[in-house]
Amino acid sequence: MKVAMIGLRGLDEGLGGIEEYVRETSVRLVGRGCDVTAFCRERFNDRSSYRGVRLVNVPTVYTHHAETAVYAARAMRIAARAGFDVIHTHGLGSNLFAWIARRAGVPVVTTVHGLDWQRSSWGLLGRSALKLGEYLATRTCDDVILVSQALHTYFRMRYPLGRHHCIANGTTASTRSLDAPLGLSHDDYLLFLGRHVPEKGVDTLIRAFRQLDTTKKLVIAGDANYRDDYRHRLRSLAKGDDRIVFTGRVVGDEKDALLQNAYAFCLPSLIEGLPHALLEACARGVCPVISDIPTMHEVVASPSGTNAFEYPVANPDGLVDALRRALADPDRTHRLGERARVSVTSTYDWDETARRTLAVYERTTEPQRSEPLVSIPVSLPATHL
């Protein structure tokens, strides 16, 4: 089966949740006999292949509001004419152009990783376009994959006639034991790992941490794309407190070492799809301190109670209290981390994600589908189009 992936920047680590999802599932789909091509963006990709996945760069313009739209339109136009059996889009914005593939008779599967129109970085026009992309996911795509139960419930209620599948992200945890990097010590810091954007609540976390009487550090890993104003704001909030450490982007062993050695993992998000960083922290036995939004609560929920310190979303005082409770009771914090590890590693598995995704492809491409309206074979170059 020939599969095209559209909606990502590249397959390197540290680019984002969609990129991790596509990387982990694509490699496993190749292992199951699929021929997978991922359409990337030149600024973020300098390879022609990755572990059996073919990578093809599509030209675009690198501005916050136009990058994804221009890339997705061009990628969809090429993929629709290149003889793929199925096109798999990621992110709501890519669905604006799914009609191109449908007009050519190529089945389209989309994975919704979150309700992107909720993000504060979008203005009225951007939010409207993303809401249209959400609507078109159920109108121009054959099947819709939702990465969390909360998203699945939302789509089933709002678009009851669509074909919806809840297929969660997976996670992996290194079996190697790594020392804390960057001069840090084991259990001596709280960790935030993710994009530096307002909806992640990093500014709220810094304000809350500065109210704590603790010798532990707050390590803020990751960076911002197209948000220099927010980056400067965060550093201004942290100014004068040498307990707060900014690492920038971390990948590979450095990221794994940061996760392994953290005392607690902090994610005070206002919105999420199904956060990879939270799954990674839990898989390593690190106790989460998180807002109680449904897409994060389902990760830490268990029959015996939550495996995290949760607080009401958008409640700064609640975050301060949750952090104080985590710091005041190390035994409970470590116990919750271990419970989270057992729960997450037994529930979230990339092999299962790939297996169920392939089953969706097979259903979508069943022979009873109508013949393509257009069938124009196109030879793809190795890296650039």
C-alpha cells in the first residue's frame, strides 16, 4: 500500500507532536509492508529518507499564518496525482485541501491531534480557516482518527455522521539509565518540556514557581516558533531568579536524561490534544503536575484515582497549591510517578497505533470504492519538488 503523509515539517526529533506521531507510525507502517512517503518542508528537513520512509520537500513560505496553508496545498496537489493508495493528513489546516485528493478519487484519512483553532496565536481569519478544516475533516475525508477519548467524544457529538476512530498516540521509554545533564542533579528540579506558546501556560508556571520556597530548580526545555514576543516575556518573568533554567530545544539522550531525572513534570496547559511530553514523562515514572483538562486527565486517570497532582485549569492559585503539595510529600510524588509509569506503558503503544491505523487504511481502500476520477502517474524526485 502506497501512503502519503501530509501536515508535518520533517521527521527529526524536537519538531513537535505531529512530527513525532508521523515518525513513529510511519516507520512501523514500513515494517508492516507499506510504502510511505512523508511530505516535508525544506527548512526542517535535509534528508531524502528516514528508516525506510521516503522524504520529499515541498516549497512554502515561512510565515506563521501562511506556511502550513501553502505547503499543504502544494503537497496535496502533488500527492493526489502521484498514484498513492491513501493520503493521510495531520492537523486541521491540511484538510482545507483534501478536496483536491477526493476530486482525483484518492481516499483521504485525517488524524486530528487537537482543536488548533483554540490556540491564542491565531487571529479571526486563522481561527475561521481552522474551524473550516475541522468541518471538512468529516466532509471531504473518508475517515477521521482522533488521538484522545475527549476529542473522539467531541467529534462524535458534533459530527455524528462521520467515520470516527479513537487511536491514541504511543510512547517509548529508554531502558538506559542516564545522569542528569546540564550540571543538574537527580530529583533536584521540576521540568517543563514543550513548545513555548501561551496555551501551554509557561508564564503561569514561572509565576507560580516564584512563589515557592524551595531550593529545587525549574527547568524549562523547548523553544518557540514565530513567537519571539512570548520568548522574551518568559525570560523577563524569570529575571532575577537563578533557580529558573532555560535549556532551549533538547533531543535524544539530553531530553531523555532530563525526563528521567526530574522530580516532577509540569504541564499547566489550557488546551491539548494528547500531549506527547506528558506520555514521555509518565513512561519514565516522573510524577505529573497538570491542569485538569480532559485530554490530560485521561492519561493520568486510574481506578484508584489520579496518578498526578491536578489543579483546575486557568487557576494560578491552584497551580501554586499543586506544586506545594508535590514538593511537600516526596514519597507520594514518587509513588504517583510509578503508578503513572505502569498505567501509561501498558496503555499507550506505538505498535498498536500503527496496527490500528493500517486497519483504517485497509477499510478506506476497500474495492467497493468508486474508481478515481483522475489517474495521472507522477514520478517524485528524491528530495525536492
